[in-house]
Amino acid sequence: MLMLENIEGLQQAVSEGRAIFGNIDSWLIWNLTGGPDGGKHITEVTNASRTMLMNLNILDWDNELCEIMPFNYLDNLPYAPQHLSPFHSLSFIAHKKFCEIYNINP
């Protein structure tokens, strides 16, 4: 809410689907996988639950909570799969990308 009220043009960007929201892990993965050029907008449920918009009973974004917001958060939140395999976890993706960037062979 604070950002929507104080950052000029953000409300319009949200309405037009040009703004996305997430937590630090979704921001890191988005940037490490391409950012505005096709980056993956994902998170996992333990981090997603920290937004207070996740229904912990079904491990998915809560429609009722999102409807309380001044716009539809569901269209702007990262994908949060219930299960990520160990080789597709966010930390693994970040580690792999870090090694690629700095040419490190783990």
C-alpha cells in the first residue's frame, strides 16, 4: 500500500499488468533467470507464506485475502508451486546461475 500511494505511476503499472510483486527470493530468481527478458517469476511456499497472502491450508494464494487489496494481487504475484524437486529449488537455481556468472565449476 505504501508503495502504491507514494510511487508515481505504480498504480497504473499494476492496472496494466506491468508491475509484479514478490519477496526477495522471487526478485533474485527473476533477475538471475533473465529479469525483463523472460525471467521466471516464482517463489516457494515457505517464502510465499511470509506475504500473509497465502492460505496455509491449501498452500496457494488466498483469493479472499487478495480481494481485500486495492487491486487484484493474484495477477501480480509469483508462481508458488507446492513442491519443487531438489534440483529445481530456488536455492539450486540461484547457486547454478551464480556459478555461471562467475565461471565457477562447483
